[in-house]
Amino acid sequence: MNKTLLSLFIIAIAAVSCKKEQNPFQISKQHIGLLTDSTQVKDLKAIYSNDSIVRQTNQGAFMRANYDIEIYDKTGNELLVLSPKRMLDSLSTIETVKILDSRFKTEKGISTASTFADIKNNYKISSIQNTLKNVVVFVNEINAFFTIDKEELPAELRFDINAKIEAIQIPDKAKIKYFMIGW
């Protein structure tokens, strides 16, 4: 009887010690830290219990399709901006997550401190979109799009919003402004 209890105890300790703890700054296709593609708005207080959650409650929030939820760390640094699928619905899941803090990294080490060269050397670029002030680089492999300020581009590409921008035209040292994961 004692051998059976001792064996069960050892197995239980081994199982608990083998459990891998989730990195709160790891990004993959289905999660960003402790936030997953099925997390509901009502669960955010538990997930970010040590951080500050700021919800847009001003009248301007009602003029947009969604309202944003901003996450700040204890020192006041903005970490993430979350956009729920349905406005003002605590059961809604998160549709997009804007990553602002460089501690958040993809499994291949890409963060807001990375450059365009880091993106193209680690992921297959699905497409590039030219906008008024930015270039948006899409990576379907991780449901992400990386925003690069047009100030990082050669002068001839900065002001033409109709120009088709190719990866070869973006300097390797171009910095990531922010990036988003969409679910």
C-alpha cells in the first residue's frame, strides 16, 4: 500500500514539474502571452490582473465599429491594444491585437524592436500594402501584419499611395512601428 502511494506521489510530482508555464510575452498564431484567440472580454481582468486595463468609454468610441481596450503595465507603458469582435459585449472574443511593447516576441524572435530584414529572413511575406503614411507587410503564417512608417522608405516611395511597393524596395534596416495579430 505504501509503495502504491509513494509511486502515485512521484508520478504526480513528475507530472506537475513537467508542466510548461506559458511565457506572458510569447506570440504565436493562436495566442499572445496568456491571451488566446478564444479569450472573451470578460476574462481580461483575470489575465491582466497585474496590469491596467483602459476601455474607451467616451462618446467617440460609439462612432467606430469597435472600441479598443488598452493594456498598460505597472509602470504605465502601453503593452497592447485589443479590439473586440463586438462592441460593448463582455462575451465577445478579441478580433485584433496591436502589439506595442518590444517584450512581446514571435516564436522566431520578431518584436517591435525588429527590422524589415528580421521579418523577411524569418517569415514568408504574403503581401505588402501601400497606405497614406505606412507600408503594411502581411505574414499569413502567424496571422500578422507589420506596420512600417513610410519615413523609413526611399523618398520616391513616400508620397505615392498608388505605387506598388515590393519587398526589395523596403530597406533592411526599416524599423517596425507596431504589428497586429488578427483572429
